[in-house]
Amino acid sequence: MTQTLPALRIGWLSHHVEGIRPLKAILAAGFPVHAIITLEDELRARRSGAADYAGIAAAHGIPLHHVRNVNDPEAVALLKGLELDILFVIGWSQILHPPALRSARLGCLGAHASLLPANRGSAPVNWALIKGENLTGNTLMRLAEGVDAGDILAQRPIPITPFDNVATIYDRVAETNCEMILELLRDLSAGKPLQARPQTDVGAPLLPRRRPEHGLIDWATPARQVYDFIRALTRPYPGAFSAADGVRMTVWRSALLPLSGSLAAPGTVLGPLISDTPEACGLIVACAEGAVAVLELEEDGSKTLSGPALAQSGITSFADPGESRRQNQR
């Protein structure tokens, strides 16, 4: 006689777009979610890549709870009152303290977008691109005290090609989140225990947190580094920035050109990049070695400049906005 196991009581803790796709995947696979916990709207609005979970909660009749801090006594009491078997923490910026970690019977399970223990800490995909790495990955783990230090449940490698950016990598991160979480839930539903292995080298330095002001482009670096920096910070993140003829601009897209050597002072516009494909038009900008093509600019709080309009914009140089202001004041 086949034993029927009771359905798992699943909770979902997220405020980031990273959590939307796997949540939809487990719902589509027939696993009921008993609660979604997210940040209060005011706090969520300040986060890069924030997502609104109200729509998916309403569509599936899932109770939606808002918290300011998951470690507050009120939030911990909420979690314990839900009597969850598993709390998935996918796209959440606060480190869970022991009382919150103990709120679910089988534990709190989270994902980190790297092949742990490599790239533990903040913004792992952004940093992997900035550092010019050609391989990253995704790790499903049981959360523990400390940053990204829990036992590993599953991992998936993700190659980084020269044609990727932070959005395309996170798309594959979301895909692997779906794969690993569904595999785990199916195993648990079949009566299999959680299989985890401890991490090694958890004392390695953590990746530092990134903030919007860290996005200043250093044109006095090789073209490949400039290209990697821009694609690491593009949408949905705040973007890399520079001053174009003294006006602060966000650089959303660039292309790496097959040029080498020192062509001009870093940041100098060498000329327009002209094409009958509008998306390929832009400005050729000198770096310490080689050059990149800037393909899309946006003046802060203003219009986007791309295509033939950018190629014909007459911009002559890019620089540090602070340095541009100092030169204009002389």
C-alpha cells in the first residue's frame, strides 16, 4: 500500500524579481504556497530589482504579509505562527537571525547566485562580470548563521559569455532556481530526506555591497574592463555612469571593439559609429587600451539617447562628473 504524504507547508520570502519566476514554477507544478512574505511597499521601492508580489498572491489566493525587518519580534512571531515546513528565501537582502531561521520545520532554504563558496557576499553576478569571470553559477542551500555559509543542497554552473549582461545571467539564475527548487520539492514529496553537504572555506572575504555611487566608469582602464563594468550594472540595476561633455549620463549599453593600443586620452570620443541598424549606432570612446562603442545614454531624469541621434550628438569626451564640474569652475 502506497503511503500518501501530507502536503508540505511552504512559505515564500522575497522582495526581488529573482523570486517571481521560481514561485510561479512551483505553483504551476501544483505545490501549494501557504504564505508570501515581502517588504513593506515603502522599503521595497528603494531596492534595485524590486518586485511587487501582490498580483501573484491575489491570483492564487495566497495570503500576503508585509514586514519591515524579518528579524523583528513581530515578523518572527508571524513566521512561527504560519507553522511552515519550509521557508524559501529567494531574493531577500536581510540576513536571517537564529529565531527566524528556526521558524520552519525543515529550515529556511535560500539561493545564492554563485558556485559557493566562491563569490560569497553581495551582488555576486555584478561582481562576477566586473571581475571578468567566465563562469558563475547558482547554489541552493540551507540558510545558517553567517553570510551565505549554509550547507549546500544543489548547484548549477552558469557560463558567462562576452555577449551576456547582468540581466541575461540573472535570467539563467532564475531558470536554475526553478530547476533546483522543483527537484528538491519532488524529492521531499516522495519521502526523501534533505541531502546537504557543508561548505569549505567559509572564512574567505565577502564581496562588498555595491551602491549606485559605485558605478563611475574609469575610462583609464582597458576596453574589456570598461565593457564588463557597463554590462555588469545595466538594467535592472542603476547603471554605470560618466560625464558626457560635463553632463552626467548613465551608460546603459556598449560594445567591445577590435581595437588595441593607446588611441587617445581615455574618455576621448574618437568618432561616431555609423550603421544602417539604429541599435548599432553610437560613439567610439578611447580607453587606456582599445576602445568601446557607447550605444545608449540617459541623462539623469531625462531622455534616452541612442541610435543615429547618439552618433550625431556631437559629444566629444567622457569623464568623471566631479572632475568635469571642477574644470568648468576654473
